[in-house]
Amino acid sequence: MSDKPAIGVPPGGHHHPVYRAWTMVVDGLAALATAFIAVLMAVICADIVVRNGFGGSLPLVSELGAMMVVLIVALQLPSAIRAGRLAQVEMVIGALEISRPRLAGLLNALFCLAGSIILGIVAWASFGILSGDWASGDFIGIPGLGTLPTWPFRTLITLGMSVAAAEFLFKALRHLHASFFSGKGPS
Amino acid sequence: QEQIDLTVASSHPTVVPWVGMIQTHFMARTDELLAETGTYQINWNEAFGGQLYKANATLSSVEDGITDIGWVFSFLEPAQLPLSQVSTNTPFAVTDVPALLEVIDELLVSNEAFKAEWEDHNVKVLGLTATDLYDIYTKEPLEGIADIAGMKLSAPGVLGSWLRGTGANAVDGALTTFYTDVQTGVSDGALSLALGVLPIKLYEVAPYINRFDAAAAFSGAIAINMDTWETLPEEVQAAMIEAGKYYTESHGQQMVELHEVALNTMVEQGANQNPKVTIVNMPAEERQKWVDMLPNLAAEWATPLEAQGVPAVEFVKQYMAALRAKGVEPSRAWDEEL
Amino acid sequence: MSPIDIGWISIGALIVLIVVGMPIGVSMLVTSFVSVMFIRSDMVAIRMLGQVANDSLEEYLYAVVPLFVLMGLLVTVSGVGRDTFDVFQRLLHRFTAGLGQATVFANAVFAAITGISIASATVFSRVAVPEMIRHGYTRKFATGVVAGSSVLGMLIPPSLLFIVYAVQAEESVGRMFLAGIGPGFLLAIMFCATIYALAKTQPKFVFDTEQTVVEQEFVSAWTVLRMATPIVALIALVLGGLYGGFFNPTEAGAAGAAGALVIALLRRSLNRRAFWRLLVETGQITVSVLFLILAASFFSRMLALSGMPNSLAVFLLDGPIGPWGFLLAYIALVIILGFLIDSISIMLIMLPIALPVASAAGFDLIWFGVITVIAIEIGLLTPPFGLSVYTIKAALDDPDLKVGEIFRGAFPFVIAMLITIAIIVAFPLIATWLPRL
Ligand code: NA
Ligand code: NA
């Protein structure tokens, strides 16, 4: 098991100020994503009501709905990583955690490091897309019917992916610490 | 013989005529020309139909070299390719697809800003595509354009503005949603193209084809990534330029022919359904009424672009002048309203 | 090394990483990234990764995922799910493994309001699994039934997969939807038969405890009616709205979630804090599923870039194997791809190659589409990339529940799907009778 609470806690415990601040960042982004889910439901329902009551579609609903999905995933990802909710096949690693806990800890640390690097590249590439969209004034929607600039969305995607990369890095360090420096196994 | 590996891709499947013609015309012609000397041969890696990217990334995928060659769907890139939206924002100006393509081709040479908006994205345009003609497909026959007032009509994104001022309400949708939207009553019909609605069999649920022959629009280009382009030997470049021209010409012709074929096919295939598929030919006055009802779309579009420093007003004037020079008589002089 | 070789190596590398225990999404992103680096360049790999993260989920259709998830959670928290099951329990308690059968029935009904299987898997893992365990079923069987019957969600209309197929095959969406009804019912019956056979021959697979007959305290018809009303109202809202022309399948998720919210509020089972917790939970389930889809689309794009699937399909399908050999090879290929990539990507890769061959072989493309969809849906249940299974894992969020257990529980239903395909191949009318009427 890679997701026991012990792994989530750094050497300094729950009350280390850096840990608390970081928790606030991760939880804050997740809360924002959560609010977007409620907004998504409200916007689509409003579109249904307006179309059936007043005839026309609200502008931007499908474009906004599509963009929201990307945002919800990016903002919620750090918290999902922390909670260990990314899908994984535990067959081998689960057995190793019992028979060879240090090897398992090392592997888990490597997995998290790989996750950190790849999401770091995602964040970097998203920043490139953000700068491009900013420079060209990219927007969603139809001019004349309603548009929104894309840079605020790209900013949040870049932010979410960066925090997710950092969360993976911290998790890698926690695995290493738990396996090699705390004197006991990871659980 | 030297082998050259190239990836060619599209967001849409090859059943869409202008995507299918990339294989049958552009690629085939290039191969044919290169076979004449036999110095070079291209190994095409085909990734059509959204295998590599979706419709929301047709420009950036060629720009970034994710594919070497691809069909760029300019309709969906209003921010990146602003001037390329000219034909959707000056609707009912042209129904002659080959003439429209010739004009766009000329403007790509003569208008610096238009040329730059493509080349700034690190792509070279090889061939051009346009839509066939737009008509209104409904559950009940129309007698005139006035009948659509109060109706809910499915229309893809930007075309919603062609319904402004008519009293009809545009329901946002795409070819994938039209059928069920009309079937269930989310909309009462659709503003669409014969070639687009034939494969989705929209006529089964909206059997009345109210034929306005509204307009054709410039929809995009076959483009090649500029970095790839520069690595290609001169002979290959020359072959592709010629194949691109051949593609554009054949495509223009085919749009005219296939449009009629598609309408006839719908009538044939829907002859036994109830009610059967019927083409309602709209008199020219009804089409004129429709275009006169529209707000000043060209100005609404060009003015903010001018504010951003994009010379849209000049471009509309050149575009309309070039159309008239080809003998096209625009149904509304959008250039005089700017 | 040719791009095609790289494609093959990447598949091997992916399987190793997943089996060793690297999170599946991360495994797919890493192998795809490295492969694209070798096929093209590091710059293209970086840009492609950025594009996948920013564009691949940018689809209005995916907006239904969080909303259906939210609806499922609301149905559960308000007790509507449990009530529904009590009703079915009372109706079906005389049948062998009645709750398993009830899950299949309830899924078939729910399939009429959802176009994606993820939604079915979420709702019923929350609603049905706890109830089945409460009634003495094994966790393996309970989750397996939910995973298996979730595939009904994309066979019985509306169905996202039929829409994608219809566009590529130039068939009408309406006819494809009609074509799914007969096979949908057939598959539901096959599932019920599977459950019956399991309960009779492998009771240990199905039941934890011996006494599975639930105490039948007397309840009045009035109570049953009161218990059934909310779920019937919810289904009426969604189905009525869908077929009455008030909203489309995408919007049905939002309408259903709003309806479930109203029911939860009327039942006073929700305060502000509890609602927030549900929204948080919705986000967690959504991200774990959509992150997989995101990663899988990068993997399938990388494969398309390598040209590997093309060459494989040409090799397998172009040979002198005859129409039935082609069909067999095609079904096998679809199932094999289903081990590793998501449903829509399989269609995008396979159909452009297979449709012309099928058409030349004289196959009815509606029938071919139904077979395609069922074969693709097998991939939802097969390891290592089985989306329905991971959805259940995410929705239950029980650290002790291993995905291997769910995969094993779902396996009998994979067999049932294979048999169903064989029946439809033998009797095409099951699929084509309604749409050709
Ligand atoms: Na369904
Ligand atoms: Na699978």
C-alpha cells in the first residue's frame, strides 16, 4: 500500500508551517475545482431552461463546459495524487511492500519522481501554450455572440499541473524518508 | 531512390470529401509526379480521422510539427486566423465555390496580412478547401424565410450568426449532435451543408430540404509544417505545390458536383420514408430577404479587428472586389457598409 | 530502429511499468513521451504532451462525467439508491442471486439515460455494491457485476460509441441507436444467465455467507410505492426530458444531478457541509477517471504516429483470409487493443482500416457496428487498462479493495460478452431487425 496516512505526513509532522501552507495550496485548488463542478451543473441547467423557456441557446455554454472539464482535472490532480487515488495495479508492489519494504519504498519513490518529471513537462508545455494564447489573444466562443479569453483557463491549468508535479516530488521524498531514514518500514 | 517519411493527418475522417481528397488527389498526385523521375519516394504515415489530434487543434498540430501535413480547419481558429473568417462574416456573397477558392488563392499572394497570418504559424499553405452550399433542413416545409421565425435551428458555432435577425434561434451543435437534436425536438431543423448532412442521414428526421443555396465559405487549407518544408528537396517541393494546386481545383469542382449528387442521393434514399424527402426550392427573393434581415455582420466583425491592428476592412474590400472581378454578384455589398 | 519498432517496444514497456505498480496514467504518459522523442524529437514530444493535457479532454461530452458522478453520489446519500435496491430485492428475492440480477436490470434501465459506461459504473458501485455486500455477496462478485453490467450503458441508447461509429461508417445515429436495443437486452439476459450459473455452480465466487435469504418483514404496498417514487421520478425526469426534446444526452447529466439534488433536499438528507463533501468526492472520482482517459489518448496518439497499428491491421486484415477470417481477426484485434487503450481511441484507429474491408466483404455496417461496440466494450473490463474497473475502484475508494479482485469478478461477464458476440454474428437480425424496419 502506498497510500497509508503515514506517507502523507512529513518528518516535521502535521504542524510544520511549510506543510500547512502547502496543504492549503493543494486543498485550495481542489476547492476551486469543486466549485467549478457546481458551476458546470448550474450553467448547463440554465441553458436548458433558457432554451425551452425563451427559445435560444445561451452563448458559450458548450465551449465553457468543455474547458471546465480540463480545468477540473488539472486543479483536482494534486489532491488526487496526495490522496493516492490515481489508478494503479498493486499486485507486485503490494507483495513487495510486505516482503521487501525498502525496495518497495524505493520503487514508489521512483514512480512518484517519474510522475513529477512528466507533470513538470506538462506544466512547462502548458506555460508555452499560455504565453502563445496570451500573445495572440486567443479566445473561445463566437465573435458577435459571446467570447472569453483562454489565458485565465491556461493559467489555472499550468498552475494545477505545476502543483501536481511538486506534490509528486514531495511524495517521492516522503517515500524515501519513510523507507530509509525513519528506521522503520513505510507503514 | 531516396525515401522520405512524412506524416499526414486530419481531425476529420476520410469520408469527409475534402479529407478523402487529400489521399485521392493531393497524395496521389504528389506520388505520381515524383514517380516521373523516380529520384524520391514518399512513405506516407496516414493518421486521418482524429487519431493524432482533434478538431480543436488542427492549426497548432501542423504548427508544432506533431504532423508534417494536415488539414487546418480555419472555421475553428477565429483568434489565430482572423482574416480567414472573412467569408463566414460576409455571408451570401458567393455561391461559386471554384471562384471563391481562386479569390482566396490570389489573396494569399497579394494580401500581406492574410499571407502572414498563416506563415506566422510556421505553416505553408499547399491547397485550399471550401464548404458546399448551406440550406435549411426542417421537419416541416417552409414557404419562405419568414417561417423560420421562432424556430430552433441547429447550427455549428460561427454559423449561428447567419440566423441573427431572422427570428430563428440558433441551437449550438455539431454534425455529431444534429440527428438526435432534431429527432428528440431539441431543435426543429438545422442550417447545414448537403455534404455534411448526407453521411449523418439527417434527412430521416428533417426531410424537407429548403434549398436557399445560401452561400459557400472558405473553410481551411492543407498545410505543411514550415520546418519540414525546408528540409524537403526542391523536386519534392515543386511536386507538392503542383499537387496542391490540383487538389484545390479538383476540390472546387467536386464541391459543385458533389453538392448536387448529395441532394439527389438524399431524395433517392428518402423516397420511401414518411414523409418522403422533398427539396423545397426557394425563390431568389426569399434568399435576398434572408440576407437583408442580417445585421451588419461584416462591420461587427471587422471593427474590433481593426482596433487590434488587423487590416480587416481593407481585406473585405479586396475580397469583395476580387469576387466581382470573377463575375460573382454578391447578394449584399458588405464592403459598402464598412 | 523504425517508428513501428518503437511502437511495439512502447507497448512492452508500458505493460512492464503498469504491472510493477507505477500509476497507470503516469506509465502511459512516460512511455508515450519517450517514444515520441525517439519517433520525432524532444520538442515535438513536449508540445504533444502539452496539447494532450490542454485539448484532449476539452470536449463538451466529457462534461457529463462529473455530473453523472454527482448524480450517483446524491442518489446514494439521499437513500434513494438503497430504497431502489430494497424494491428490487423484494421483487426478485425468490430468484437465485436476486440482487445481482437486480443490478443488471437497474443498469439496463439506467443505460437509457446515460451515454457513457463510466456513469453507470460510478452510480452502481455506490448504490449496488454496499447493498450486495450487506446481503452476503462477495466483494469480488458485487464489483464484478457492477463492472460487467456497466457496459450496457453504451449498448442501450443513447450511446457515445454508436455516435462515433455512425459518423465514421456513414450510418445514421438514430438507426445505430435502434440497433443497440436488441443486443442490449440479449446481453442483459446473458448476464443474468451468467449470474445464475455462477450462483449454482460456484457459490463461493458469489456468496460470502450461507444464509442469503433476507428476512422478509411485512411491508405494505404503500411503503414499496413510497420507496420507488424518487427513483421513478428521477428516471421520468431524465427520460422525459431526453425524449420530450427538452435536452440532449449531454445535458441529461446536469438535469439528472439537479433532480437528484432536489430529491436529497426534500428528504432532508443534505446540509451545506454534506453537499460540499459530495462535490469534493465527485471531483476526486472524476479526476482519477479522466486522467486515465487523458493519458490513454496520448498513448494512442503516439501509436498512430508510430504507424504500428496501421501496419498490424494491414498485415492481419489484408491477407487472403476471407470475410469470416477478417471478422475474426478484427474482433481479436479490437479486444487486444482494448487491453491497453480507451474505447474511442480504438475506434479512431481501427475503423478507417476496417470499414472499407467490411464493406467490400458485403457486411451490413449496422450489424458490424454492433459487433464493434461490444468487442470494444470488452476492453472496459480487461486488465491492465480497464476503465470500468478503475471507475469502481475510484468510486468505492476502499484501500483494501484491489483492482485485481474487480478484474477477476468481471471476468465471467467478459465470457458472456464473447458468447453474445458469437450469437449476434450467427443471428444478425438481433441487431438489424429494428433499424431496418
Ligand atoms: Na445508454
Ligand atoms: Na482493457
